Amino acid sequence: MSNEITSKADLPAQATSAGLPSGYTDLLSDIKAEIHTARIRARRIVNTELVHHYWRLGHLIVLRQEREGWGSKVVDRLSTDLRTAFPEQRGLSRRSLMYMQKAARGWPDGIVQQPAAQLPWGHIMVLLDTLDDRPTRDFYAAQAVQHGWSRAVLGNMVSSQLHLRQGMALSNFDTTVPEGSDLLREITRDPYLLDFTHVGTDHAERDLEDALVDQVVRFLQELGVGFAFVGRQYPLQVGGQEFRMDLLFYHLRLHRYVVIELKTVPAQPAHLGQLSFYTAVVDDKVRDPSRDDATLGILIAADRNSEVVQYALRGSTQPMAVSTYETLPPEMRALLPTDAQLTRVTHEVLKARA
């Protein structure tokens, strides 16, 4: 019995249960998948209808306010009367009604056909609180739907101004992967915000690398959806010599390895030559040509000269991009509490509660 570690799902269908047809297990699996998918669809339909319901309520209030010239005090009375009439229904507070009005004004031509309609109402509240213009709200709504961002992640992406950074890295994608250049540009950013690393002003490359690996979950979030961490100082054997790349990732949706090199100085042609070498070796010795597309190289440097980078990229046949990074400026870093201070405060709080 101790050797029977294979599950029934791993056995041939005809061996799972005596007397059942050979295709029964497959049918059961297909039906389970359909039920699961139907539940997801149902939740989405209910959510979309709820969002539309809130938009319609807000639209009714906005129309009457504009027509009659009513002020915000009417919303207070509406909230009181509606909660009296529908005591069991949530979402009728003054604050909720104000958000409904903002949604009606934010999408004056309707919300059902917009990406925002596929988001939970809490996500929409974040968009309304933080963004004033419609195109930017729609950008983040579409990104949140596509990547399944939580409310917290959406807030982080908005605060880090992803819409100004995404696709802004200098690259040679147009010539090296013309059929997929737009998609590759979407997964690069400039600058990368690495303020969570808390490295010093004169940090070394190894210090930055250590900090990124220590905070790899935050770094993956900054890189974007789809990146999986493979390793640091990844060894490559070439011609009897060993070379080590700073960081190696794999993009699960694009099926590409991604080599990331870190430089704490401005990007130089030699850095791109080194990166091109690494991506070529990964192409030949690491990737599976039957499954993986060409390896992508990203150089993240402290600064870059656009003209120098463009000339350096022009001669490479490997798809590469050059971005910069930002950490906390010294004046902000000085305001952060030290580990010792945080520990002392924690002990004081625990002592006070004892």
C-alpha cells in the first residue's frame, strides 16, 4: 500500500472503476470544467449587472441635479429615504450614492460596454478616487481585467503611473521580432520603480541584485504579470568557461526566457554586447526550440543616453530593451524608520497590550 502514490486521475480511464465505459473519466472531467466555467460566467454577469445598476442610479441622480440645479444635500435625504424603504439592501449610503454619481459622470455614455463593467465595484471606486481623465481610467480598467489585478495591485499600479512607463523602454523589437514587437513592448517599462529595495545612495550592483532577490515577489509585481523567477547568477558553460547572468526569468504567457542584467551606471554599448551574448547562449543551451520563442534581454541601468543606446541596439539580432530604474531618493530614505526603530516600536506596543 505504501507504494500506491499514483492518483486515480493519473490512471487510464478504463481502470478507474469497474463496469464504467472507458471514456467516463474524460466526460466527468469535461462536465466539471463546464460547471466551473459556468460559475465564473455567472459571477461575471451578476457583477456586470450590479455595476450597471449602480451606474443607472447615479445617472438618474445626475440628470435630476443638472435639470433642477439641486445640491449635494439632496443626496443625504435620498440615502436616508432609500435605506428606510430598502433596509435589507446594502450600497445606499451617502458615500455609495456619491460614487454612483462619479461613475455616471466618469462614463457619461454608459458603462456596460466598457472594461470597467467587468471589474468589482471596489476596483471602480479606486479608479474614480485616483484618476480624473477617462482614457487613463479605461487603460487601468482594461489592464486590471486582462491580468486579474486585485484591488490593492490596481492601486499600486495607478500610484506608480504605469500608463506613463509601460512600453517606454528603448528596444530593437521592430527589427528583431517585427510580428510581436507591440506585445513585447507591453511587458517592458521605463523606469522600473525599485523603491522597495531600500538600497543606499552609492549601492553596488550586487547590493541591488541582493535586494531584488530578497524582495522577489515585489520585483515580479513591478515586472508585470506573467514573469516567473528562474534564478540569480545563473551559470552558463561556454567553451569550457563559466559565465553568470544576473537574473533569469521566464514569461509564462509569451513562452520566452528573459535575461535581466543590472547596471548601477549609465547604459554602455559593452553592456548590451554582454547582454546579447547571454541571450544568444540561453537561446542555444537553455530554451526548448519546440516550445519557447527567442530569448528576450532587458538591461536595467541607472541612466541611458538614447542616441548611444539606439546605435548599440541597431547591430544586434537578439531582441533586447534598455530601461532605467528609480529607487527612493535620499531625502525620502532618510525619513524611513530603521529596523531597530521598528523593532523597538513593536516591543513597546506588545508591552503596552500585556
